[in-house]
Amino acid sequence: MELPLVVGVDGSYSSLTAVDWATDEAARHGLPLRLVYASLWERYEGVRPTSSMELPSEQVMAENVIATATERAQRRNPRLKVSGDVLPEDAVSALLREGSSAVALVTGCRGRSELKGLLLGSVSLAVAARASGPVIVIRGDEAGLIGAHGRILLGAGEPGATDEAVRFAFREAEVRECVLDVVRAWRHPARETIGHPGSAGETAREDERRASDLLDVLLLDAMTDHPDVRVRRSTVEGPAHSVLLRRSAAADLTVIGARRRQGHLRHLGRVSHRLLNHADCPVAIVPQRV
């Protein structure tokens, strides 16, 4: 059975934006689209009634949310296979389970119940930190949302820890027929000492060379498998989160890897957290089992 692209919806403007983006994404990849709304209405409003005339208000709202989102996706692309479902459980658990049998899980950056002043919604944050598969959080400006830049941004991590993210980014650039901008940020401590004024400059050149060599290793297999993808690689001195945030303003999707260790409490790293809260385009967190 073909795995779908799954979208978590809740009726908020953010989730409807996610539906629009995911509809276009599913069409690009030739995937079915599955929309899910999760709610614990049965727990709070009693046992499911037998008569449709007695539906609890929360269930009515949930079914209306799914119906509206499904209709929106079908209007946007009538040829796309779209399904929707209401799941009587908490949103994080439902989305994590749905995402485990999906090509990727798409969420908005804010939910309808999030407090004013929060950045990334609590559900999106928990899902991005714990999901076993790729999670794409839809955020950013209009140009990034509609794919106007013709560019995918990949934050290059360590070989063996971000291989899945590399493959994901190459597939995305290939299906969009756009440029893949691969960036490796590097930093070095100040090591210039009295009597050795050139040592700091030599160390910086060595650090930059190591960053470039790492890109060679990281990209070799993917470039062989996707020879038609136009790759622009660069090494940039500075904190990775700052470098990628600046580059996200000219990208349609930013892709970064995340380590997942079985049996360990999962947290988002600093780079992931900053991008999910501040990037100017959608952000894909792609886990790598280590």
C-alpha cells in the first residue's frame, strides 16, 4: 500500500496553510493526502451517542474541520486522492502514530488554542522532537510557501548522522527541478598567541578545509544517485542556526537532520529549535537513527 503524506489539521489558519502546502507537495510526489484531526472529545463529553442528532458539540466541530479541510484540498487539486479522519485521542500521540506510517507528517506552526505570544505551537514542537519520520512545519513568508525561490536549503551535519536528511533534500530538489543549496557552517576558537600572529589564520583555513571535505563525503552518494540535481555547496563561518536562518529567506524549504536514539528522551537541538521558530520558509526535520 502506498504511504500517504499526512497533515494534522485543527481548523486554525495555520493548519489550513499547511493543507494548501501539503496538497501541492502530495501532487508533486504523486502521493495520496491524508488529513487527520485528533481530539479527546469522547473523554470530556461522554460516550459516543448512537443517534446522529445527539452528536456532542466537539465532535461536530471536529467533523466540520475535517470536511472543510478535505474540501479545500480537493478544490485545490481535484485529481489528488484525499482522505480525512477524526481520531478520538490527544493530538501528539495521534500524529506520532500517523507519521510512523507516512512519507512525512505536515503541521502548521501554530494551533487554534495556542496562547498569543508563543512562537511554535506545543503540538508541532512535540511532534517535531519525537517523530520517527520526517516532520515538515509550515511557516514563513508567501514567497517561500508558494515555492517562488526555486531553491531547497540543506543544513549539512555530520556524515552518518544526517544521511536521511541529505536523501530527503535531494529527492525534494529533484521533484521540484530546483537548485539544492547545501551549507556547512563552521567555527573555530581564537587561537592567536603572542609570537605566532599567523596561527589563527592558518587554523581558520584548516577548519574551512575540513568543512569542505565533510561536504564531499556527505554528498558523494546522493549526487551519484541524483545526477540531474543542481547542487550549490558552500562553507560559511558562523553559528549554524544564524547561517541557516539567513539563507532560509531565499529558500522554499529548509531541511536539517535530527538524531533519534532509542530509549532516550528526545529534545530538539538549538539549530532545529531556532529554525522552527524563526525560519522564513517551511522547515523539514528528518530523523536519523543512530
